[in-house]
Amino acid sequence: MAAGSWTASLFAVWRDAFVHELMRTTPLSVLSGPTGMPTVWDPFLHGPGRVGLAVENIVRHGLDLGVDVRWCARTALERVAHEHPGTALPPWGALHVYTPWRSDPALTAADPVPVGGDADCLLAAGTLPGTGPACVRVPAARVLWDLADPAASWWITPDPVARGECTEPPLHRWSRGEMDHALPWVPAGSVGRSGAMGPAGPAGSASSSGSSGGSIDLGALPPLPDQSAPGPRVTLRPVDPGRDAAVIHEWVRAPRARFWGMTGWTPERVREVYEYLDASPTHHAWLLELDGTPMGIFQSYEPHADPVGATYRVEPGDLGVHVLLAPVRTRRPGLTAALGHLIIAQLARCGTRRIVAEPDVSNDRAVARLIATGFELGPTIRLPGKTGQLAFLRVGGLTESR
């Protein structure tokens, strides 16, 4: 019963006529009378609908029931041929449409979409024979579980909401029988130790309601060209808003940090933002430290819980990141690249499959740095306060190649 099939339309119209003929001229007509039950039961006890659902068994056992199935089928066929000569019927999808119900009248009404299918199956968009071709039931979700790798499981719901300009509503993919990762149940990437697939944070030490927890040792920086000893050790320490707001404020108010979006903010407002992040289960802030000395901010977020997730198709293991390095008096060659590799290696160890970044499109240095690190650029997106450049890095492929 493909959405574009005219044959499916003809069959469905004939099947309706066949059911009505069974109800009109056979002993089954007794089922068209009142049931004696309250009207709330009508959808379940509706005579033509019950006969329609049982029509295959009626055909199989018609003689035992005193029903002349062949005569009813032929009469119905003649009626359909008379009422719909040639190819007057539209394709099945035009008759068999699904329109999501919007419970709030203030919401924009969803447009109907053509769907294929007929009875209960994976792509179920069921009709009730004898009551017309419209959808009377659809699956609330279609699910494909991967028991060996739960994060690789797929599912989709008939959600009519368009989540940004870079994709189409899940409803249209659902109508075609495609699968998707329905938001917000997308397993997120993580910053914490191996095995953490929930909110970012060290497994076993970070609170599920915030960033609080132990520091994460990312390892030592590589030696400088003229030295043999490794550089300082790099750690991620969860931001303590009361303790760290002052130093963060010094960093973010500088003109060089204008793309961070906090230039001109007061220390109190900066602290409030990081108190919010500290309480969030999906957004986290860390201080980058070199041998205990703060030298930057690393922030992570689960895209499905962020405006960014409304602009692209979120995949299992996605993790969005922001990095701001503090100004330094003595520059260390290759510091930014070395820090990037240590962070990427940590994300790869803890379940992050793809890193998502969205710097301001006018931040040429940040975009060039992403490209040099191996990120693939996606489309530009509109976000609150900026136009972002989406960029993606598949962590597994990078760590295997290095």
C-alpha cells in the first residue's frame, strides 16, 4: 500500500464497498443495529469496522456463516467500476493522510502528510475497512533497539515540529518509513571517565545535577622543541562559581574575548551564569589548569538540550564544546593545538563520538583552528546573539589516525 500507488487506492475503495455489501445483504447486517452500550464504546463496537477487521476470516469461512462472499465481492467491484471509471482515483497517499493533532489551539495547525501502509506493521498507519481510507491509528513511535550498542539504536516519532532550517520535521521522515533519533532521548557524549554516557562529568565522582566533582587529569603537554622533559600537566577542574567568577570575569571582559559574549558584564552576572551551569545536568563548565594554574575555560553541552540541537540532526554521542584560553605573558608554541589534542583524547575515552562546535562566522581564527584540527564545516546557523558556523569532528577516526 505505497503512498504513490493508484492500485492501493482502488483496492481500499473496493474493500470498503465490499464490507458495506456484507453488512447490507448478509446475516451480518444484524451487527449494524444498536449495541445497547454507552456511546463511548461506539469506536470499539462499530459494526462496519468490526466486520472490516474480520473480513479475511469472513472470506475464509463465509459459507459456514451463510454469507455469499463471491456475490458480495462481485457486486462491490461493479459499484466501484461504475463510480470510479478509468483512473479517476488519486494515489493512496492522497486518500490515506495523517494529520498530527495539536492540543493547543494557539499552535500552528500541522499540515497533513501522505502515508503508505494499511494495517499493523512497522510502518503502521492503519485504516479501518468499511470506514473510509483515512488513518485511524498510527504508531506513537517506531523503535529499533541495538542491544549490543544501545547508543546505536534508532527511533522516530511523528513529530511535526521543524527543528531549524537544516532539516525537515521528523514527521516527513516518519511518513517515509525512515528512522531518526527523536529528541530529547539522544545518548550524549561526555567529558568524564570511560563508561560515562550520561550528563558530562567524571563517572563516579561528578554529581548528576551539575559539574561538581573531582578534576580530570588530561596528561602532560609534549616537550618544547629545545627541551626533552614533558611540559606541565593539564587538568580539567569543575568551575566553582564563588571561587572562580572573578578570574573568569577578567578573561571574558577583555576585547580579545568578544566572541565569548560577556564583554561588559559585571562579576555578579558572570557568577550567576556559572552558577546556572553548575546546576545544569546537560551544560558544564571546567577550568583548564596547567600544574594547578588556571589558563582557560572549557565548556561542554549536550546539543539536544541546547538551541544548537534545533539546527541539525543530533546523533548519539554528540557533545558541543566551547574553549576560551586566557592571555599569557610568555607564549608557548603549539599550546592551543596540544591542548586540543589532549581534550579530544579525553572525550574519545569517555563515550563522545562526535564533537560539535559553532563559533561565530566572523571569528576567522577560530574557524581556521577547527579546520586545522580536522573538523568538517557544516552550514551556518542562526543562534541567539550570533550567526554560528557549525563544525563536526568524529572523535574515533581522529584518535585512530594519530
